[in-house]
Amino acid sequence: ASRLLNICINLHRLVTIDSLASAPEFDPYKVLGVSRHASQAEIKKVYKRLAREWHPDKNKSPGAEDMFIKITKSYEILSNEERRANYDRFGQMDENQNLARAPQGFRHYHDSFYFDESFFHFPRTSRDFTDSKHLFHYNQYISEVLPDSFKRPYLIKITSEWCFTCIHIEPVWKDTVQELEPLGVGIGVVDIGYERQLANHLGAHRTPSILGLINGKVTFFHYAVVREHLRQFVESLLPQKLVEKVTDNSYLEFLNSWHEENKPRVLMFDVASNIPLLYKLTAFAYKDYVRFGYVDMGLTETSKVVQRFNINTYAPTMLLFKENTDKPADVIQAKGIKKQIIDEFVSNNRFLLVPRLVNQKLFDELCPVKQFHRRRKYCVLLVTGEVEQFVSVNEAFFDFASSNTKEVLRFAYVYQRQQQPLCDTLLKKEDTTPPQVILLERRSATGRVLYRTVTGGWNGSDNDKHRLLEQLELLQRDPSYLTHDAMLPELNNEFASMFLIQWINTAYDYLAQFYFDLLYSNWREMMPVLSLIFSALFILFGTVIIQAFSDAGEDKPAKQKATGSPKTAESSPEQESSSSRPPKKNFVEVTELTDITYTSNLVRLKPGHINVVLILTDASKQVLLRKFAKEVYSFSGSQTLHYSFLNVDKHSQWMDSLMESAPDARPSDRLDKEEEEEDSTSNKSDYTGHVLALNGHKKYFCLFRPVFTGEEAECSRWSDEDAATAGPSKASRSRSSSRQKATTLEIHHKLDRLGLWMERLMEGTLPRHYIPAWPGLDTITPQK
């Protein structure tokens, strides 16, 4: 008996070796028709072309299915760099061969003994046509499947070529795929042996596993692999209340709520207590566009609504309503409605006749960017309001749109209060107010549009409708009719939930996933959730601890900096100010204007920036700098203001040259006799305590003259704002009085009203003195 068994084994070995020698070698390069040096882009392009050509659904030839399997198998090998390298190195890689051969020392042994598992009837999985066309690759999953999961759920099987347990679920899997795929459920297969990166990304570490994917979130299936359980699992992935159950008491409220949600309504009539899965999948796919309701015709509570719309109870029916809730805009009725028919029905009616622009996505779809000359689409936009006085205007615009439905025209409206930036951009050139009708054409995805406001405004009268119709006809004949050009800002999302609500929903999803994984002791899949929770707790407690130490540090008094330092400290940061930007530091940085810093701090100052310069002497430097820092501290948070000081003892001629370049900066050209006498005896003017606001780019300055507080502060106050209203003689007397009393008052009182002057500077109400060019800064004046 043993000799007979050896003879049978040897015969089987000879037959197997002979069949292998005669079998044609499988070469993926020849199957795809590419060279061995072809790039991944070339391989993918050829694969797509051949897959379309040999797909069994399109090619009915007898060998189409076998050829399609070969093409798919070839692409699996060549699209994966590791498998391609193994094939180039070791040759043929059929399903009966490992990726790598044995070590060189055992090669003779393996060559002399061929192990055929079929001879001993060992079970082994084989990938059939169903699995081959559903195989996922990592790049395909990231770029295609993941975004598509926001439109339909996916059922994914994790398997491998040597998974013996996978054999038992194959019949159930095939039946489930044949049932759910026509309904719109995405099907995927991941081979954990070849797509280890994708399996790790999904959190799948054992075979077989089944998981669901929806809205980018992965959920594992933990029940017995039964067809009904898989169907219920897919249904449980869908959000709750996708389809609202409608009865006689609620159908009017359901239809009339189109205005709040800005969506058409679909009523689905069928005789079934549970909402069919096909309807739920359709509602999920179009949840951003259409609101769905379901009417169970088998209930007595729905008899009125069935009779109201004259529904045939022997066939499923779908009614689609837009602005007119009394009459459906479109209807389909047939037994066994297919998914393709429903998709076409809903897709063609997913917008209202005159929708409201509530977000950028809706605007992009309603008014697409111009691509070709023959595919121009113009958007007719009504800028209006939501109060009662605009109701008649809006209704008139809807009546006009209902009677002028053309493919080239898209009608929409927008509330000015909800989309203020958009309305300001479109209405600012002609300085008009709502309601206004604007014709526009989008030219780029970045926001560039050509537009024109309809002349005469829009009040909804017959004349307005006739004028709008004439201008639309003119626009279709001559696209150059749109004369204005603008860059539109991105629209606000009016239906976006608050950040707190989004955070609560996200936290609920994570907690639910955590509980589900804890229930099934799936620790490896639960680790990312645990890591996220502990990271959040660590950040929370770390922030509290840091804040506690920061508050303790702020209670300590700040040390005073040296008064002679260019960065002058400020000891009272609580001073109130009208500046909208709070100071970022507890000191004011004041730099000195010298022949080195003069060019960068003034001549080449950035456009829009202003340098506030204090004029002082060596004797008054310490006192004025301290007072100057105190007055301007509240404004130091502004990014466009810079602070400097100029020592007139070093640069005595600069102020004289500046005042000579701007004659309007002087209070009066005619001086009193007393002033003439003073000027004749002394040619040197005292500019100590003056403050200049210098705009280096536009070549102008604003001037603050020293003022004094005290008993006679009112009669001695003088600055640019007073010069704008006072007459020449009054200005002369004020200057004379100031000079007489300057020696009796302390120097630091000169800047008492600098804070008020800074407020007017920020408001832009100070007089501006323009000069042809900035005077040069002299060299240091020698001390006498």
C-alpha cells in the first residue's frame, strides 16, 4: 500500500511539473502593454483605458471577464512599488506562489519537490471577480473614497490571500454586495497583505474584518456576519432624521418650511411601515440640497395627504415641491423605482427657482465660473432685506423669474444683513441701497466678477420688469454690457452651527466610539481615542497651571527702567484711551533721530506708517521723555505708529528748514510789532516740547505746539486744532502770551494735552501740512 501511494505521488508530481512547463507565463507588463521602465502615471492611464474596454458590463465577448481579471491583477502588481520590485526580481507571481523565494541554500530542495495543496484538498481563498473590482489602494482611498463617504456610506471587507476564515463569510458577503451596491452603498475590499498602510490607516489589524465608512469616520462591525445584520449595520451608519415621517397633520408645515431651510422638499409615498433604505441613501446623498419626507400610505393618518395630491397607492410616488407648495414642480411614479431614476430626478431639481445665497458652495454651483464662450451663465441677483417692507419686492422678483426661465440665466437673492461684505462690494461704486438687481458673470474661482446694476433700481413695478427684461436681452446679445469689475469676498455660511455645538457633537461622537470599543475590548482600535482624551486633559491642566503662574507674576509690581534709556518705562498702564488696540508691552520704545536713523525712520517709512517725533534739548530731555511716554502709552499698541525724539541742540537747523517748507504751518504771516521786535533781537525759535506726526511716504506732517495747564491754561493753549479756527490777530496774541509766561511754568506741563492731540491724530481730523521734500538732517551742531 505504501508503494502504491509513492507511485501516485510521483505521478502527480510529474503531471504537475509538466503542466507548469506548458502553462504560459503571466507577464503583467505584456498584459497592460507597457515597458518595464514605465512610470506609475503611464501604468494608471493604460489600466483605466483597458479596464473600460474589457469591463464585463460593456464587453460581452466570452473572454472579457478573464481578460479583465488579468488586467486588474497586473495593475495590482505594477501599481504597488514593493510588489513590482518583487516581480522584477523573482519573476512570475501567481496566486500559488509567495512573494519571495526561499533562501539560496534551500533552492535545490524546493526545485525538486513541488507542493500542490489541491492534491491534499487544502482550502485556500481565491479572489473572484467581485473582490477584484472592489479592491482599494491607499492613494485611491485618500483621494476618492474618503471624500465620497460624505455622499454615501461604504462597507469595507478586510481580507488576505491566506485567510482561511474568510471562506466562511464569502457567500454572505456576495449576497450582501449584490443587494446593497445597486442601492448606492459603496463596496470596498482591502487586502491586508498588500495594503498594509491602508489597513493601519483604517485601524484594521486582523482578518476577516468588516467596517463601515461614512463622513470620513470608520466604524467596525462586531456582530455575526449575517446578511440582515450587515444591512442593519449600514442603516445604523446613516444620521438620524434624514427622512421625516409626514402625516395629515404635519405635511403643510413640512412643505411650507422651504423658506427657512432654503431647500426644495421631496415627499415619498410608499406602502411600508419602515422607510426603505433606498430613500434613506438618497436623502443622505442630497442632504445639502433637498429636504425629504416619507408618507406611509398604509396608515389612516395619511389618507388626507394621499387624497390631496391624488396619489396612486399601487406604485411608489415621489413629489418634488419648490416655492409653490400647492402644486409639485416634478413627479415620478413607477413600480420598483431604480436608484438612477431617483438620482436624476432629484439632481435636476436640487435648487429652488429663486434660491437665497446662504454660503459659498451654493454660489459656486448656481453661478459657475465662465469656461467657454458658448457656455456663459449669468446670475441675476437681487440684493434685498428680510423685513416686511421687502416682501412685495421679493415676490415681484420671483414672478419675473418664473416667467423667464432660461438655461443661461440663474436667478437668486441675498439678504444684505446676512451677507454684508458681498453687498458692500457690489453696491459701493454706484452708492445705491437695496433693493437692487445686479447682473453678474463670474470670471475666476478666486472671486473676480463682471457686473452691472440694473438702472432705475427695483421696486417690482411693471416698468421695472420691462426694464430688466430689456437689459437681460441686451446682455445676451453683447456680453461687454457688464462694465464693472470686482473681487467678491467669500460668502458667510448662514447655516453654520456655532463652534460650541460643533465641539459638543464631535465630543459625543468620540465618546460613543470610546464606549463601543470598550464594550468589545478592542483595545488596539481604541488607543487613538484614549490618546486624544489624555492629550486634551494634559493641555487643559497645563493651561490652568500656566495661567495660575502668569496671574501670580502679573501681581508683582513692574520694575522701573532707567529714565535715560530709549525704551521709556510706563508705570500706569491702566490709563484709559480711545485706542482700539491695547498695548502689547509695558513701555514705549522711543528712538533718537540721527543722521544714521533719519532715512529709515522717516524718508523711507512704509506707506501708511507715521513717526511721532518729540522735539527736545539736552536740558529738557529726561523730563520731556518721561512725560511723552506717559501721554502716548495708550496708543503704543498700534502697528502703524512709531515714536522718536529729535535733539535740537544737535540739529538746530532742521526745524527751521521744515517750517520754511510749509508756510501754512505758521499761525499767521503777519506778526505783531512785539513779535517783530523779538524776532529782530533773536533769530532762534524755541521748539522745545513741540511734537510732529510725520508721514514719510506722503510728505506731510501734523504739528502739536506746547500748551500749559493751570489758572491761565485757557488763554495760553495753542495747537494746530486752534489754528484752524482762530484768526490771525488772535493767534499772534496767544503766541505772545505764551512766550511771556514760558519761563515761569515747569517744562513737563508743555505736553499736558498731547493725549487729546493723539486722539485727533488717530481720528484723522488734524490739519496736514504738505512739503515738497524732507529737509536733510545736519551734522551735529558744535556746543558753544
